[in-house]
Amino acid sequence: MEDTIFLLVKVKIKTSYQSIHDAIAELQAETDYTIGSTENVQVIETQIIDLKTKN
């Protein structure tokens, strides 16, 4: 069976940015992550879905 799931990640940060939106944007652009397959689950594709924090 193939399906799409969403995993949420909680991240606690300290930043020198005046706007939290700038910190979020930087993390979204610069984060490296690994979600590996297991014996019973093959990871086909992963993606960070950008949080739209500014207009």
C-alpha cells in the first residue's frame, strides 16, 4: 500500500531575529533532515512544507 502521511516536528529555538517569521523562513530553507525506511516501511519521498508566515 502507498499513502501520504504528515509528521509534525516540534522545534524550540532562540534567535537574534526581531521577527519569528524570519527565523522560521531560515530554518525552512536551511534544515537538513533524514527520515529513513524500516523493515516494513519504505520512505519514497520527503519534503518540508513551507509555512507561509508573511504576506
